[in-house]
Amino acid sequence: MSKIANAFKGGNGKAFIPFITCGDPSLEVTEQLVYAMEEAGANLIELGIPFSDPTAEGPVIQAANTRALSGGVTTDKIFAMVEKIRKNTQIPMVFMTYANVVFSYGTERFIKKASELGMDGIILPDVPYEEKEEFDVVCKKYNMDMISLIAPTSHERISMIAKEASGFVYCVSSLGVTGTRSEITTDIGAMVELVKKAKDIPCAVGFGISTPEQAKKMAGLSDGAIVGSAIVKLCGTYGKDAVPYVKEYVKSMCDAVHGI
């Protein structure tokens, strides 16, 4: 079993997965955020590599991408940060970025390096199922999970995507871009059921979750909850002082998810 799938095995079998944008407000703070979120109870951490045109992201994460890039963040600097982090923690971590970032670095060079540094997987939201093979084959070579996303529109595709999924399946709770939602109306239960019929693999729900109540509800219907925009918003608001605020928020979300 991969380290990512293992992240869902602790406690009540429900995982809380926070997302942060590397380098917002700085890579030093990003490193501290990883430790703080692990201490708060996070099971797996998504590290966003900033990209100039993040098509799946709403305004909050887009702004974080812009801040990080204008602060001089590069893929190599992020790799150096991961190297430091791995001296202090083995918490499962995945990169979330865009195909262009990987492609321009050199797909094999990027994935090999990420794997050597101890990253466990990668999420590329702009790569459709039909085009994932060129990345997936390299991920398999270097023992990295390429995380598949399923959306509410793709019911007939869900079992097809799930059969080949690795690590966990990222269930996109609503159409459109990331961001907080007041309510999430997609039939998550049905999506998860279709995945589980196709393969015994954990499912986590993301896009739009911002409150402990929502996280608890979504984790109740699946194996975990993923939260990005609400955390990135705290980083935007508090900047270099964000660590205690993020830690407190992540703890409240972990308590909700793990208390089911």
C-alpha cells in the first residue's frame, strides 16, 4: 500500500488534507506551516507549486500564486524546501500543480527529483484522463502516485478513471474553480459509491469546503476532506504571521473530521 493510501488508515479512517501555495508568503513560512499543520492533525499535505495561469483555481489561490511568483519562487527553490522538510517529518505530501510546470522542467527530471526528495504523489488538475498516461507512466517508474480527479459531470467516466487511480481519488465537489461555497449540493455519496465499486481506494472530497461542519459532512460521505482556499486566505490575510492562525484552523477541521 502506498504511503498516501496509508494516510487514510489512522484513527477513524478519515483524513484531513490541507493545501497551501508554496512561497506564499515565503518558503520559510511554508516550511513552518507544514510542521504546524502536521501537529494540528493533518494526515496528508498538498503543496501547490505556483503557476502563472492556474485554470482550476478561484481568485484566492490565483492571488497566492501571483504573490509567490512575484516573490521569486521557483520549482528548484521548492525542491530545496522539501529537502529541508523531509529532514524533520515523513508526513505524506503531494504536489499540486499544472502540466506546464512539470513539462517545462522536464517531466522525467521533475518526477524523479520529487520522488528522490520524498514526495509521495502529484495532482495535475488540468490533465484529463485521456492525457494522463505520459505523466502516469513516469510516476509509476519512480514510485509516485498520480492522483486522479473525478468531477460531478463524469458519472459514466468515474469507474473508468477509478480503475486506474492510485493513492486516493480526489472527488471534485462542485463544477467550476476552487473557492469556498456556502453549500455543496453534488451527490458525493453516489460518486464515492461508483469509485468503490470499481476499486478499493480512498476517496477525498475537495473544492468549496471551508467550515468544520462541511468538512465533517463530506468526510462522512467519503474517506476525507480537502481544504485549500480557506487556508490560503489565512496566509493572504496574516502573511508571515499566519502560522498560528492556520494551525488553529486546521486543528478545528481535523477535530471535525477525526471525530466522526
